[in-house]
Amino acid sequence: MIRRIRRSMRWFGAIAALLLLPIPVHADDIEPEPYADEDLEPEPKPKVETAVEKEAVTETATTPTGPSVGSKIFDCMVLRPFGFAATLIGGALFVPAAALSWPGGAESVDVAWQTFVVSQVEDTFKRPLGDF
């Protein structure tokens, strides 16, 4: 029984590693910390704002600018594994598609390559997390 558990743990580890491969790491997601020795510009004098301007400022400050955490989690847990599978399937389907499109010339093979492989790779690995 213990041998079966150990064998299955290897498979679970391999599957988990394959599922974690399509998770992108972008340096754009991390905001750099400001340096302490930077010269800070002097703050401008505050101007008098009307009530309408204050309302517009608070309205724009509260709207989120990037994708939400829920969309990032959904992208990471559901869409990226499906995208990885689609990349593998697209790579396998490219071979017969290239054979069928070869009589049309190199441009038609390039279109098949872009459709079956490149678009799937870009969607899975190069797209920012949570950006649909």
C-alpha cells in the first residue's frame, strides 16, 4: 500500500509541475520601491478646488486600473492549464495542417504555424495575468 502511495505521489508531483509551467512571471507586476536618496521635488502649493472637482478626483481615484484578483486567479487556475493543453494539441495538429497546406506554398504553411502554434503560445505564456 505504501508503494502505491509513493508511486502516485510521483505522478501527482509531475502533474503539479506541468500545471505550474504556464504561470507567467512578469516584472511588470512588481512595482519597484523608490530609492531613499532620490531628490524629491518640492510639493506645489495646494490650490482651492471646487466641490465638483473634488468629486471627480475621488471618483477617479477609487476606480481600479488593472485586472481584479478574482480574474487573475481564474486565469491562473483555469485558463492557463487549458491554454497549455491547447498549445500541445495545436503543436500536434500543425503537422497534418502543414502537410495539407504545403501545396499552397510557404505562406500558407506560415499561416498554419501562426494559427496552431504561435497564437496558442502567446495566449498562454506571453499574455499578462488576468488580461483576457
